[in-house]
Amino acid sequence: MTSFFFIFRITLAWAIASTVLAITIGQTMLSERDSGGPLLLLVLGAMAFAAVNAFSHVRRVRLLTGEVSSATLSSRQRRQIEVPFEAGETFDIVDAAIRDLPGAEQVDSARDSLQVRAKIRYLHPYRGGWLSRMTGHAGPSGNQVIVTVTPNGDAGSVTLICEPERWAWTDWFMVDAGANVENADAIGRAVARRVAERRRSEQAAAAQTATEKELTVAKLSLLHAQVEPHFLYNTLASAQLLTRSDPARADEMLGNLIAYLRNSLPRTDDALSTLGKELERARAYLDILVIRMGPRLRLQVEVAAELHAAPFPAMMLQTLVENAIKHGLEAKAGGGTVWIIARVHDGVLALTVADDGRGLSGEGGGTGIGLRNVRERLRLAYGSAAGFTIVSNYPSGVAATISVPYTGAATTQAAA
């Protein structure tokens, strides 16, 4: 019924207009005797033209949309599209979709006012034939697209209007062969495709970040579970030797080894450790080495007691301490000193491990895997809020500093 009334409306409009025109011509140009037949043919021809034109429009709209209604048959289309991005991103998506529309010739966009206006060249689907030229569809001036983006919190609301470049009253006589419903649907599809692409990109980035975090956690678990065989063998061998000559020191060494191994067990979650726990592990490790290396190794710790409860990533302090021993002091003939210093300033906890060993230029500096792991874990856990620096210590050695956010009450603390 909708199709019938649409065709009837267009035909009636042409019948009324052609009748008025015929009467005007008959009264001014023709005699009453000669005016009947030609004028009747004029009216009938106009009605036939209108009916055929309207029928063709209805058929093409049904082909494009799969349904015929007053909304789809209209030559002027309005769409309301909600895009789940902020207004600026929504504007960019819509602007790109319109510029890629077939026949887009002139696109004027104003990002500040969130508006886009475009001229769309009329592409009649059946142009080229004599009927197309007779019906006037060799082409009207064209169509236009008007878009306004309205901010809606974290989303953007898009008002899309597609219409012919002619007065609205002409819709009683002329149709657009579904051109504007085609343009509106094309823009809607293009916006949906771009939104889906951005969602896929976000999901891929999130999946990549999750994979990186899982890999880092796996590396950390491996680092927890891994006790260097040489360190374990040497410690046990030293303890065995001391049981004969100095049982008290042997007992002390085994106690430190137990404390070190207890704190090195893998964790069942990826929650942060505390500075106190990490310091306990590092002290146990260093106390073992003090017994083994004797006066060649000296240790100075400057960490205030109130900082022991501060959250701190697991195993990072241990990595820096092991680097200081292996690559700085162990191969140095006279040994040296390891400093562990904690400071808090402007909401940042800075933990420094320094030595006076062979320095950055020393041979056998290792592969750097441990330090790269420290940087990557800090990036994943804190983003840009954390930092890691490693510099030469004066007059010799290396100083490595890890900086993480600190929410305690102190602003500047130290303990001797």
C-alpha cells in the first residue's frame, strides 16, 4: 500500500500541475475547438511519465534497502548514529567516510564546530538512455550531505542528512532514484567499518600488552625459581669447609642460605613485594658472600625502617645487587663496597645500588638481560611513572637507581 500511495501522490501532483498548465495554454494560445485533444494528451503524458518515474524509484529503493516505507522512499534521508568515541575522533571517522563516498567532489569540514558539508555528484543508475534524458535524470545538480557531531560524554552523536540540491517542494514532482538513501547507508556502513577497525586495533594492542605482561611474569617466575648453581654449590662447599674449622660461621652461612632460598621461592601471584622483603633477600645473599669473600667485600645499607613496608617490585633489588657483585667486585683483586641506599623525594622512592668495582668499561660485563628485564617490568607495571638509570660511580664502579611512585607521608628520608 505504501508503494501505491507514493506512486499515486507523484502522479496526482503531475496531473494537477499539467492540468493547470493545459488550461493556461488553452485559454491563451489555442482556440476552444482545437484545444481539447492536444491538452488531454499533455495531461495523460505527464501522468504516465510521473507514474513510470515513481514506479522506477520504488523498485530501486526496494532493491537497495529490501523494504519500502515512507522513510526509505523519501528523497531526503536523516540518520542518527552513535559512535563510541569522543567527539573529535568521531568527527575524524565521519569526515574520512564522506571523503571516500563515490561522487564526493567538494567536502568542507570544520573540526572546531564539528560540522561537515559535502557536494555529491549525482550518479543516476540508468543514465545514458533516451528515457533517462526524457525524465530529467541525466542529472539534477546533485546531492548534498550535511553532518553535525554532538559531544555526548565519552561518545559522539552524529546527525547525518542526505538530500538533493533543490527546493523541498520539488519532492512532490521529482524523485532521486534512491540516491540519497544509498548515500546515507554507505556512510553508515563506512562509519561502522572504521569503528570496528579501531576496536580491533585496541583489542590487538590490549592482547599484545597482556602477552607482554604474561611473558614478563613468566620470566619473573623463572627468575624466582632459578638459584644459580655455582652460587649454591660454592656456598654449600664453603659451609662444609667451615664446619671443620669454624662451626659458628658455618651455621651463620647456612642460616643466610636458608633465608635467601626462602625469599627466592616463586610467588603464586604477580602482586608487588615490599622493600623490606627485597632487602631481606639481598642481605641474606650479601651476608653469604661476606663470609666467603672475607674483607674483600664490604656492605653499607642506608634504608629507613619506615620504608620497609613500601611496595616494591620483586627481584629487582636482587638483580642489581648480583650485577654489582658479579660484574663489579668479584673479579676485582681488592674487592670493594656495595651500597644500598633508599631515598624518598616528591612522592618518588629512589633505590640505588652502587659499587666501587670495575665500572661500566670492565670486561665480562654480562649480557644485560637482567637490566633489560628490569626496564621492561617497570614499564609494564608503572608506565612512565617509574624510571631506571645506570651511571658510572665516582671514582670507580657503577650506580643503578630504580625510581617508583611512593604514597607514604615522608617527603625526604634517609637512614645511616
